[in-house]
Amino acid sequence: MQVQPESVPLQTGNVCPPYNPYVGHPTVVHHTRVQVTREMPRDHFLCSLFIMLYCGNPLCLGLAALIHSVKARDRKVAGDIEGAQRHGSTASTLNTCSIVLFVLSVITVVIMFSVLTAKISHIYDSYGRGYGYGGYQSYT
């Protein structure tokens, strides 16, 4: 959807230029036009959908981000730019929090798995050498 830039004049109407006594004729007044272009805000729909489906959806943040991104898309279609920016920003924040929680949980699981594997390997090695409970050698 292409938005046409708006041009807003800074002065309107017939303005009589002020008389300059040193020159003897009216000075020229230049009008300045400012072009304001509105960029449509992002709704982060695909990112929210990906996070909800593939990142385990910690604390339902992915679902909340998806809901806000759908609201942002609806507001954008309705022409409410401020509402679309607000919902898009909330969806982006929730997506970021969800990704951070997912990465932290993956790192925690990897660390716990490696520690557990090391403990089991140590226990297996100690029983494989013939040591029983308490570190004494068994004579069986």
C-alpha cells in the first residue's frame, strides 16, 4: 500500500511582502513547503507466528505477540497509524522476551544435560573399577 506524501505550506493566503525602506521596493518572501511522508508501521506477524510455533511458546508470550501483531495489522488496514504502531511495538517486545526466554531455557537444558552426563559417567567409572558403596573394594 503506497501512501502519497502530504505537502503542507507554512504560509497561506495573500501575504503582502513588507516594505524595505533601504531598498525602496517590497522584499520577496519565499514560501517553504514541507513534505511529510508516513511510513506504515511493521506488524511483526511472521515473526510472531514463527515464535509461537517453533520456540516452545514460553509463558504464552508467543501467543500474546501473535494477538498483538494481528491487532496491529487490523489497525493498519483501518488507517489508525498510532494504534498500529502501539500494537506493533508491543508485539515486537513480546517476541524479544519470548526469544530470550527460549534461548535461556535451551542453554539451561544443555548445561543440565552435560552435568548429568558427567555425573553418570563418574558413577559408572567408579563401579567399573570394582569399588562398592563408600569407596571400599568389594571381594566378590
